[in-house]
Amino acid sequence: IDHHRKVEDAIINPGFIFQDPNASSTCELIMELIKFGGINITIPDKIATIMLSGVLLDTNHFRNRTGSRTYEACAVLKEYGAKSEDADMFLKDEYEEYALKIKIMNNTVKNPYYGIVIAHANQEDIVDRSLLARVANETMNLKEVKAAFVIGRTSPKEVAISARSNGQINVQLIMEKMHGGGHFTASATQVESTNVEAVTEELLKVLRLFMNDAKHE
């Protein structure tokens, strides 16, 4: 069950598949299965709250990829006892996370494309992928930003990129060129590397090719 586009290394001949890139989140798809699929299931209020938090995260608090299906799924989650205040609390930063987020946003890479922001964590910092996603989401709240790419080491041997777009740039295609994937406006990838700067340079190369191809279309 996924709200991302099918990728090349997907499971072959799965027993069940429900994939819809038009959905806001996987939680939305699960609630549709429960509501319209005739599945008799009870969701504890704590799980419903966590799922509501997932919808908030994927839609950036209903700013992106939000449709009537999204609100219907949230309404069903509320029927199961999801608490909006707790769901929002799950997404709030600890002070240390907030300080690191500001630190990452200050490390903006110069690039030749107007409206595209690339930021990265310091080489010595190991950050959570969810934090990279939140930094990308917040960067998209700035005026005239069309796309944001946030890079950081998520383990001693892995560097991740979280990409967001306002819909004018297909970040999914860009991340697929770096063996990742996702959605037109929200994608990501994980690269086996220990060097944040090297991954940043690789992203710039891919971005140049993508923007040059876009000019000729």
C-alpha cells in the first residue's frame, strides 16, 4: 500500500497492491480500504492519532496534495478517536532539533536556478530523515521557492536527500535519477556515501541535466 509511484525494484507479483500517487498519504489509502472495502477492523484512538499525524506530515498541514479524499480520511480517523492536538504535538520539534533545523537552513548551496533551494547539514552531524523532510517543508513556505532539496547524513554510511516542490518542478524524476523516488511534489533518496558534499555535487549535476532537458521540451 503506497502513495508513491511504482519503482523499478518493486516487489514482483505481490499478493495485494493498492498504489495511488494521487493520494496525499498511505494513511489516506488505508482509511479508504477500511471505509469502502468492507473491512471490519477497530483502530485504537492512539493509532488513529498517529495516522492523522502522518497525514499532517505528508500534506504539510493540508498545504500540499490535499483533496476531498484527504479530509474524508481524516474524518474517519476522528471517528476512531484521533486527537488533533496530539497529532500536531507529535510533529513539534525538540529544542535541539529546532536548533539543528535552523543550522541546516543556514547552509544553503549557491545554484544557478532561480527558485530552487539546496541546503545541507554539516558533515559531522547525523540527522533523522524526518528532520530533513521538515526542513524541506518549511523551506517551501518561503516566497518564490519552487523546489527545495535538503541533504544530510542519516547514518555513518548513508546520506539522504528530501525533496519538495510547489508543483512546477517534478522532484520525483530528479530523485529517481539518484535511485530514489516518491511523488511529483515530495520525493527522497538515500545514497550509500559518507560525504555530504559529494552527494550535493551529484545532485547539482542531476539538476543541471534536468533543467537543460526541461528547456528543450
